[in-house]
Amino acid sequence: MATLRYAVLAGGALVLAACGSTPAYREWTATETTATAAYDECIEQVDNTMRLRGYPYRPLPETPQFRYRKEIFALCMRRKGYTADE
């Protein structure tokens, strides 16, 4: 019974670790004319888009929704004047 409990706890920890993998602020470089609140604005816009499409807010990395979330976040950041760091 104790082994099962530890397996469930380990599985829960893995799920929580996978859920926190949204694009980080350090992956984007601002230009001189960009707003400093662009990251927060894009996160909010992406959350709204995901909700309207019926997708989870923080999808697991192995799902197609994760790639979709990352792409629409990148599009928003580019529209606000940021460039992705290579």
C-alpha cells in the first residue's frame, strides 16, 4: 500500500512539473519601442484563446494543444515587438 502511495505522489509531482512549462520571459528580447507589459498581456490573451477553443489552460507538453499554445504566444509576442532569442 505504501508503494502505491509513493507511486501516486511521484506521478502527481511529474504532472505538476509538466504543467509549468509556459514560455519564459528570458526567451524573448525587447526592442526599443516595445511595452514592458507585453508578456503578461500575451499570457492573458493566450489563456482567453485556449478557453474559447475549449482547450486546457496549461496543456501537457506531449499534446497538440501545447504546441498550439506556444505558437499563439510567440505570435502575440512578435506582434508586440519582441524577438525570440536563438
